[in-house]
Amino acid sequence: MPSYKLTYFDVRGLAEPSRLLFHLAGVPFEDNRIVFGDGTWERMKNSTPFGQMPVLNVDGFEIPQSMAIARFLAKKFGFAGKTPEEQAWVDAIVDQFKDFFGQFRQLIIAQRGGKSADEIEKITSEVVNPARETYFKALNKILEKNKSGFLVGDGITFADLVIAENLLSLKNFGFFDESKEPKLAALKKKVFNQPSLKEYLASRKESQI
Amino acid sequence: MPSYKLTYFDVRGLAEPSRLLFHLAGVPFEDNRIVFGDGTWERMKNSTPFGQMPVLNVDGFEIPQSMAIARFLAKKFGFAGKTPEEQAWVDAIVDQFKDFFGQFRQLIIAQRGGKSADEIEKITSEVVNPARETYFKALNKILEKNKSGFLVGDGITFADLVIAENLLSLKNFGFFDESKEPKLAALKKKVFNQPSLKEYLASRKESQI
């Protein structure tokens, strides 16, 4: 079996779907967590492929970009969709998440950059809320059609992991009210109730994002 | 052979890498272009999977999201990377484009929304220019290592198409000076000089994006 090392900050964030894939598949990996603010990241940044994390190292071969890593692992472990059509839908959902997250990120950057309450309110109402509406509408439409309770086909895929993790973050930020989104809440519950994830989820380090 | 119909606005935009894949592979498809502003899109929007374009229809089966469509076609036609590792790098580059484009999009939205020159200048200097620096740096690093002149492996992949198309758009917007980025300019030229694309490129409808 190859030797896997996944390097990211010490939060769930964009690496967590890949961490969950390892646990789902029962494949051991080195969960290399970089503490934010102690200078380690600044020292290693230029040696990473894109100057960003996460990075997956597979027997010395490096892969950047969170969703490329997750797709690579999902294909290896059997969670990328069973047919080319299922795989395309898994990819489409993951890209829908990426589109949403690119807009949600504006809010995180504004909050962390100490922007005024007015500016944050403007980003929330003009950017994040409309983006969330589009995103939730697309996800609900899929879950109405797909009777398995998962997003694609009859089993769990990395799209389910990506969305469930994002819903948890949105809940932490006050942007996901489970009582108002029963289908999305059921998906999140179904993912986090996977028997192979239970032990990890019970002991993992929680973070807002 | 399946019957393919690709529906998008009457511009290059996010559908063009998929259009190029059809031409590269010599596979016929219906290039269904929706004229902006005549009400057609508004009427059909709710019947699309995500309320967005492009949408690929394959024998009645619909796939949304531009890069999911491109990956689906690239896998079918042999332009997705030759090994799992090459595929992961193709995906990583495409996601790097998506991250950049999500930020560049803020400028397009501001310009089209009639924002003030000050606001546009602020987005340019605070968002687009730093994002472009990260993006070009990542691409240059790849092209320094990969001696084929393509981004991944020894042949053209859909990552090359996505990046070449985006470079053309950036040039149209004044954000890509070919004389200052010789490696990126060479990649763009190499892609647009592919013999199987020549005829289409000579006759296609140009657009700013």
C-alpha cells in the first residue's frame, strides 16, 4: 500500500473530506497538521506546489488542491461514483460547492480582516445569502430526485463528504438552520452516522470551519 | 456514438473548453447557443439542473457545471491525463483556475453592475492582482518543470484548454501581457496551434470572455 501524508492546517477546513475518505476506506495515513502562526507554514510555503495547503504526498509524489486530492483518493477507494455519469454528477456537485465557497470566503476574509459591521452586513446580504440560496436550491433539487438519501447513486461519495462538512461549517457560522432545511439536515446526519466514521468523528478536533 | 448537445450563452466563456474538446476529438455535437437578453434563458433557467449554464445533454442525460462537463468529455475522448497521478494534476490545475476565476468574477460583476471607478480599482488591486500573481506563479512553476510545453505529461489535456482560453480572456481584459509571461504565452500558442483546432478557431465567434 502506498504511504500517504496529508498536510494541512490544524482545522477541518478543505482537508477534512480527504481525511474522512481515509477513515471511510480504513486506509492509514499521516495526518500532518501545521499549527497556524508559529512560522512553520511560512517556512514551507514556497516548497509546496502552489504555495497552498492541503498537499497530499503519495510515496513522495505531491498533489495540491483540496478537491483534486479528494477526487484522487475517492477514485482509488471507490467513492468517486460508479459510472462516468455518476462521476460527472459528483464532480458537478463538488464544483457547485467550490463556487459557493469562493463567495462565502469573502465573508471570512472580511471578518478576519477586521472589516466594519456595515461591510460585513453588505457582503452577507449581497454576496453570501444569494449564493447560499442558489447552492441550497441545487442541493435540495438533487435530494428530491435521488431516493437513496445520498447525493449521487445509491452509496456515499466524496460529494456527500464535501457537502456534509460544509453544512457543518455553515451551521457553525449561523448560515445553516437545520430545522428549515430538513433534506440537507438528513444528508448531514446520514454522512456523519456512517459506522466507519464514528470513531474518528467522536475524537476529532472540532473547528469552526 | 451518443448524441451530444451543449447549451450555453453565445460566447466562449465557461463552455469553450468543452467545445474545443469536441473539435480536438473530431466528435460531432450540437452547439446550442442561447442569445442573451431575448428571454430564452429566463424561460429555460428553472428546467436546468442548477439554474445555470453550460449544460451538456448526452442522449437525454443532463450534466451541469462547466468543469464537470469538460472532465466527463475529456475522460471519454482521452484528454483527462494518462495516469491517476496525471489526472490529479490536471484536476488541480483546473481547480486553481476556478479559484482564480471566482476572484476575477468579482471584477466582471462590478464592471457590469456599473460600480464606480474607485470600487473597480479597489477590486483590481486588492482582489484580482494578488489572485493573478498566485495563479501565474503556480502555472509558471509547472511549465518550468514539465518539458513538453503542455501543463501535464507529454500531451494536451483539458487543463491546457481551460488555461489557454482563460489567458485569452485575460488578454482581452488587459490582465495578461504576453511579453511579460513568455511561458504562458507559449502554452497559449501551442494550444491554439493544434492542427485539429485550426479550422474551428479560424471561424469561431470571438468574445471578450
